Amino acid sequence: MVEVGRDHLRAEVVGVERLSPRVVRITFGGPELAGFGGGGAPDEWFRLVVPPSTGRGGAAEPDGVDPRRRAEEVGRWYTVRRWDADAALLTVDLVLHGRGVAASWAGSAAVGDTAWVGQPRGAYVPPPPGVPVVLAGDLTSLPALTRIVASLPGTTPTRVLVEVGGADDEQPLDGPADLEVSWLRNPRFGRAESLLPAALRELLPGRSDPRTCRYWMAGEATAARLVRHHLRHELRVPDGHHHAVGYWRLDGEEWNRRFAESGIDIGAIWNAGQRTGRTQEEIVDDIHARLVEAGL
Ligand SMILES: Cc1cc2nc3c(=O)[nH]c(=O)nc-3n(C[C@H](O)[C@H](O)[C@H](O)COP(=O)(O)OP(=O)(O)OC[C@H]3O[C@@H](n4cnc5c(N)ncnc54)[C@H](O)[C@@H]3O)c2cc1C
């Protein structure tokens, strides 16, 4: 067990708002949150540690162990939807996907409950002035998308694709003057393959020169891999101009079982790639190829 608790701050639930049947907005406060370092890159994320299963309001697990000592095991990544430094309030939008420690906790969270938050970090690189941006994501990355769009210079031509469960998940996005947002409604969101890779394929050929754009995508892990592959190999978008990241995995337990059976050793692929002088992006390609070969 890895103990990483010391930098985790105790956070009290001070607000709960159901944004849609699939998303709950939780606001955290409390004295320790004054030490939270939010307000950085617009995709900034942090580790949220919640008491397991029935832990409503719990400061400790039934065995008396402070859950923050188990952050590595029970912690989950979430995006800072809003950080109000003056009031020391942290707002997070959590998808209620029906399984998992965090989603289950979020589904019944109430004012007065306790959780723990790690320090945030972000990675989004803003585009050079005037360069068009294509952003894609789903409900889990809508908090980051919203903040990224709001952070862009007013002159950035911006195209956004968001996969949601239904019209009730849609939220207004404010950003550059030239902003076009498409909502992909997927009634089977979270239970079936993501619509984003196919939707991006349809969208991109329509652009004058897709290679000049900057791309950011986050969502289901296999979808992110497919999007990255499409951007890098079919559209030949230069490295550093595209960033696709898996935020969650569809049917993770089954995928993990099949991955274990495949015998693929990601560490060994990295080491072999580094030894033979392949770039990081080329090594990611090698891993993708092995996963595709194994039907993963
Ligand atoms: C950088 C980053 C930022 C993120 N920001 C957010 C955010 O702001 N809001 C948000 O809701 N999520 C966000 N996520 C995704 C979130 O971390 C995962 O969905 C996480 O798995 C949820 O934990 P859990 O305990 O509910 O489920 P887990 O215990 O991790 O998973 C249980 C099972 O549920 C399934 N599952 C997990 N997530 C989903 C899902 N979203 N839909 C359908 N099935 C799922 C998987 O099959 C998994 O095997 C982010 C992830 C990353 C990496």
C-alpha cells in the first residue's frame, strides 16, 4: 500500500446540485482547502479521495484507517471545474456512471460529508494567436472543455464536439467569438463505444487544412487512442499539436482481464523503444499496435 496522504487536504461538502440525471456538481469547502493550489491550466485535475462504499460523512473507514492514507488505491482523478481562491471553494462535476467508488459516493453525497483532495496539476498548452483549435470530449471532460474554451484568446477559431447522454447534459460554453459547438447525444453513453472518433472523422475533412489546427481530446480510453491514431497517422498532424487522453475506460474490469490475458508488457515496450531510440510518440504507436493486434 502506498501512503500519499500528507498532501491531501480535508474537504467538506458545502453544496450539492444535480445538473442532470447523469452529473452532480459538488462544491467543497472547509479550512484546509485554503491550501489548495487551484487556478492553473484550464484542464487541471486533482486526486479526490472519498470514504469507500457506505462512507457517508465518514472521516474514517470502518477499520479506523483514515482513507487519505489509501489515496493511491481509492483516489480518483477529477477536474477542477471552478476554484474560488477568495472563498476557498472547489467545484467539481462528477459523472454518475453507476459503478465505482467515486461515482457511488457522489451519487449520495450530502452537505457535511467529508472527502480529501490532492494538489492539482494541468497540462493544456494554449494555441499560438489565431491558430484554429478543435476540442473534443465527453461528459467527464466537459469541465475541462468548458474551462479551455473560456481560456482561449477571443480571436481563436474554435470547434468543439461534446458527447453527452442527452440534451439535459448540455451546458452553455462561453469563449471566442468564432465558436461552434456540436453536441453528440448518445443515449448509451458510458455503456457503449464512444461516438467521438467517428464524429471527428466526419468533421475534420471539411476543414481547409486540418494539419494547421491544434487538437485536444479527452474521454473514453480506447476512443482517445483511436483519435490520436487518426490525427497522427491519417491527418499527419505534427507531434505536439495533438493531445488525446483517456479519462476512463468502458467496461474496465473486462478490458483489464483481457489485457492481462494478452501478456502485453507495456513497460517492456517502453524500454525496448527507448533502447532503440524511438520517440515517445513512436513508442505510444508501438503500444497501440500491440493492443489493436490483441483486439484491445
Ligand atoms: C485527468 C482526469 C480528469 C478527470 N476529470 C473528471 C471529471 O471532472 N468528472 C468526471 O466525472 N470524471 C472525470 N475523470 C474520469 C474519472 O476519473 C473516472 O471516470 C473514474 O474511473 C471514476 O472513478 P469511480 O470510482 O467512479 O469508478 P472506478 O472504480 O474507477 O471504475 C469502476 C468501473 O466503472 C466504469 N467507469 C469508470 N468511469 C466511468 C464513466 N465515466 N462512465 C462509464 N463507466 C465508467 C469502468 O468500467 C470501471 O471499470 C477524469 C479522469 C482523468 C484522468
